[in-house]
Amino acid sequence: MMPDIPLPHPAALRLRLDRAALAANWAALDALSGAARTGAAIKADCYGLGVAAVVPVLAAAGCRDWFVAHWQEAAEAVRFVPAEQVSVLHGPINDAEAAYARVLGVRPVLNSLAQVRRWLAAGGGPCDLMVDTGINRLGLPLTDVGAPEVGQLELVTCMSHLASADEDCAQNAVQLARFRDVAGSVAAQRYSLCNSAGIALGSEYHFDLTRPGLALYGGVPRGELAGLITQVAHPEAAVIQVRALSAGDSVGYNATFTAPAAMRVGVISVGYADGYLRCWSGRGHVLWQGQRLPVLGRVSMDMTIVDLSAAENCGEGDWLGLEYALPEASATSGLSQYELLTLMGRRYSRNI
Ligand SMILES: *Cc1c(COP(=O)(O)O)cnc(C)c1O
């Protein structure tokens, strides 16, 4: 018999999910997508926020089309949504993956003629096709679109992916024109081109289905989305020690901050192992009861030191919010909005 081990104590680090904001972001993107349906990219554990917390909220909002990258992510997704709503972007790179797709009942996104043949040889069935219109990453080359095997597929979604939708540049129109040609020559139930940023490029980009990820989770990849999208992920860390510094005391590794006068500081339970990288050293802020408190000195692996001078009543065990609105946090840290979300790591209590 195993001895009874008490459940792990909740972490002094938590990721508060604003479910109302998440649902509202999906609804805003759905409205902006016009007549097109709006799906959700839920790869990388919903960009780090947690499938178990996010997917039920999006499903309740009306989402019925889900995109994961890996096969094991598909297995997680089907715990929450019907398998036939799930597409696996990475495609079947061997026969075992093709067989797995059929067993699980999810749709593979086929990315090459080899994958098309593999899927047909495995017995086929409903599937999606990614066509590369210029990102030169995953997808069937345009030169292979006319291959007879493509015509044998039971194609649900024919899609392509924009490389530079977050910029105003000629590449967007080039990819749009190429995808229009593809849509004219490949028979599918529906066509899909847009990620979050693409949705803001206008109705001619929308086709039948859009696939936002970042903006669902509070990212703002284009200015047009600024007023429509709200922060969803709110990382919070507890104070684990308070200390009084005298003038001349330095804090943290390499003593990069020295107190100019006596001051109160707090050590909070978040560090670079939690994705709060060293780029926040001396730059980040935390929020407490309306006060904005600066990060002092170096961020370390499990801890960060903050100035509590303006937060006299803040003490051990109190929760501080990291300032983490994605567009601003990206400008301050130099990290992309995507990295800010997906970096956060495993130690946060999620689904709170
Ligand atoms: C990740 C991904 C998306 C979502 O992109 P965002 O920029 O996060 O909105 C859509 N389509 C494909 C193929 C993707 O890989």
C-alpha cells in the first residue's frame, strides 16, 4: 500500500484567467469575421493558458473549430470537444500518426503530397489541407495542388497561412491572390486563410472560417484590434518575504540596484523559471491595490524583488499582479506577445 500523500499545496504563483474577457474576445473576432465562422488556435496548451480552462469557455461562446499543432494536443482537446471539430496542423509524418488520427477521429491537416498519399493509403476520411502560398513553412507547394491524389481527398477545410498579416505589406495581397486561385481549383467544404491579424485585413481575407489564436488570449497584433481585445491572462505572485533596506544596500544577483535611501522591499514568488525572464530586471512593474510598484535589480530563477515603498500595508502572503497587458509588456520586454504567453511555464496554479 502507498502511504497517503497529501495533495500538493497551491503554488504561491497563479495565473488568473479572465473568462469573460476570453469569451468577449472570441465574440469580437467572430463579429469582425463577418459571415465566416470563427475557430480557435488552441495549440501549445492554449498558448500557455491551459486547455482545461480555456476550451470550455470558447465552446460556450460558440466556437466549433479547433486547431492544435501536435498529436498529443489532439488527445487533450478531445477530452473537451467532439473529435470531428479538431484539426491537427502538424500532419501525419508517418503511418502510425495517420492511423492515430483515424482512431481518435480528429482531422489531419495534410501538408505535402507524401502526407496526402499516406492518408489515402491509411483509408482516408475527412481531412484538411494546408497549401503554402508564401510562408514557406508547412504546406503543400502550389505546384502540387493539381495532383490527382488531392482530388481524391474528402476535404473539409482547405487552408493557407499568412506570413506577415501583422504588417501592412505587399505579401498579404500576394498570398490572398494565390489562395483565391487555390480555392478555385481545390474542391473543399470550406476555405480558411486568416489568423488573428489576418481578420483585421478585411472581408476579402475571411473566406469561410477564421483561425485566431493570439487575439483570443489578449494579444493585439494589429492596431485595428486595439479597442476590441481585452487582457485575459493575469499572472499573480505572492510576497514570500518583506525586508527593510538601508541606504546603500544592494539587492539581488550582481547588485544591480542599490537603495538610495531606506526603503521597504518585497520578494515575490516568480522568476525566470516561470517565464518572467531577466529582461524584466529593473523594468517590470507589479500592481497592488492600484499602486504600480517597480521591479528592483535582477530577476532570479524563482524570485523577483519589488519596491514596496508605496505599498505600506502589503506583506507576506499578499498577492501582487504582474503588469502584463500584452502589447505594452511586449514593448517593454522586447519579447513578442506570443512568447509572453507561451513562456509562462508549469508552476502557476491555473484554472482559477
Ligand atoms: C498558430 C496558428 C494560427 C493562429 O495564429 P495567431 O497569429 O495566434 O492568431 C492560425 N493558423 C495556423 C496555421 C497557425 O499555425
